[in-house]
Amino acid sequence: MNSATAELVSVVVDMQNYFCAPGFPAEVAASRLTVPAINRMAQALRAAGGRVAWIQTTARGATERWARHHQYMLEAGRVQARL
């Protein structure tokens, strides 16, 4: 690790199937367009000695914790698919 990248970190948030994969409840089709660029950046950063942190959420307790989101933001069919 060289001094220029010793503390360089990229944080990637919520690039997971729930948002990116076709047919998933919160699918954002355009998100798939960013995947190759994110992977290239992560590979280059690691090759230079930097680090990549991937953050993912879970759906455990979704009914209680995300009740308003389910009620107002998701179509009815998507709520059932998520749970």
C-alpha cells in the first residue's frame, strides 16, 4: 500500500439485487448501468492499495420498521414480493 492510497476508501451503498435485479420489489432498472463502472473502480482502487466497503441492508423486521414505506411508496404487489 502506498501513502497516496493508504487511507483511500470507497463506500458502495445498496448495490444489491433488491434494487438492481429485474423483477425485484424496488427495482431501479437504470441502476444496472452503473454496475460495470462500480466494479472497475473497485478493482482499480484495490489494485492501488485502497479499500472498498460494501453496505447492504436486510429486510428483517420490514413489516414493523418499513410500514409507512410499504403503505405509501410500494405498489401492492411489490409489498407482498418484498415480504
